[in-house]
Amino acid sequence: MSEEPAIRCRSLSHSFGRLKALDGLDLEIRRGELYGLVGPDGAGKTTTMRLLTAILKPGSGEAWVAGYSVSGQPERVKEKIGYMSQRFGLYEDLTVIENIHFYADLFEVLNSARPARIERLLGFSNLTPFQDRLAGNLSGGMKQKLGLACALIHTPEVLFLDEPTNGVDPVSRRDFWKILYDLLKEKITIFLSTAYLDEAERCGRIGLMHRGRLLLEDRPDRVRRSLNIRMIEIRPDDIRRAAGILRTAEGITAMSVYGDRIHLGFEKTAAAEPVFRLLETAGITVGTRREIVPSLEDVFISMVER
């Protein structure tokens, strides 16, 4: 008999007035898995989080978290989860340690269990030297780590993180991910949303979301290879003019601009030379060109354009 999923959704939907924020989501996330929900602003990621954490009631469909129904047993769900929202939700006029104790009170953590848990949370988040500092005086990265410590004080089975590193500097992002990997070793299920496609590469599985629908889900390496096209990267000397010409060129199935580079997608059997001649005719020099594996962003843009 297979183990019950940590998170399961069946035809989960929700609307805000006429806006369909989530449209028939089917999803299963295994216990101990790190799953990333990827998409731009307005894709439905936060709505999904709020439904699964029993903050919102589904318009239709159903979901189960840690074996409990988000519609029928919302309080049981909340006992089993930790949740970090996009915005810093802690009390800025309380110190680091006071915030942690406050959340321990909310979740009725026994006083006898607190010292060891708090020492460990402060330790792995590197907040021990700052435990007496006001939360409002912390850097963005330290605030995120404090939010994570508060979400973990009651030892949840499932951890929900809504764009946890949004606006955080690269060093703090790296430290944050190290903490998440340590949590995975303890079999905590982690469900996070992100708009950073480079972060999605770190997840065990990802789901690409657009306008309330799940377009595709799999391991990041399989998602990249699911785009059944040739991808060629070029570096033209006039990126703006080149992009303008290529947007209307025949034979290109996908195009993305990355700084001084352009990624061009072609059907497997299609010739790329006519496209390059088009640029040469316009007086644009292509410095380098090479065939590459499509990035997650290439896959996502291609699917949205289709």
C-alpha cells in the first residue's frame, strides 16, 4: 500500500468575482518532497497557497494536507503545517526571541520542549547573535530566516513558503536554501512558490503555472528536455534590432532575450541558416552561436506563447 501524499488536490478552483484565480488544479506531492510552483505574478501561486493552508475556502474541488481536508478540517490542517507568506508577518517591535516565543504560544508548544527547539532554530538560521535585536532592525534575509524559524517552532509536517526569497540578496538566498535542504533530511515536506526560475532548478519537482492552470510538472531536467525543439543561442552586435527582426521571422518557434544573448527555438528538422542570413542582410553581425539545452524560462515562454 502506497503512502498517502502530503498534499493532494482534485479540481481545486477559486475565483475573486469574475477573475478565475485557480482553475481546476490537480496535484499530488509526496511526503518529504521539495516541490516548487513556478510562474509570474498573477499566475495563481499565492491563491493556491492560501487554499492549501486553509486560509481561503475553495470555490469548488477539494484538497487534503497531511491527510486532512482543507474544507472540512481546516483547524487540523493548520496544526500540521508551517506557513510563510510573501510579506514579513512578524512583529517588528518585538525581538527575535520574543517573536519565536510568541509563535510558540500560538501553537501551544510545551515550555519543556522550547529551549532545545529554540536553540536549534536559532543555530541553523544563524540568528543566535541577534536574538535580542528588534525584528524591525533585521536585514531582509534575516527577516526571512526569522519567519522560517517561527514557522518551524511547532515542528510541522508540511512547510508552505510563498516566494520566500523575493527581494533577498544572493548570499541570503543561498543560506536560505541550505536551511531548506537540511529540513528535507528530516522528511519535512516543502511546498514553495517562486518567480525565480533559477531557484526552481533546486526543487525535486516543479509545476509551471499560468493564469490559474498547471501547464506542466516534472523534474526540472525533464521539463527542460520536454521542449521538443532545437535551441540555439546567439550574440548579435545589435541586440535590439536583431530581436525586432527575429520576432517576425519564419521558422522560429520560440525566442527569449537574455541581456546580450538571444535564445532561438527551431523545429528539430528545420534549418537555421535562413534566419542567420536574414540578420546578415540587415547588417547585423552574429558574434557567436551555439546549440544549447533549453532553460526553464525557454520552456515556460514557449508554452505560454503556444
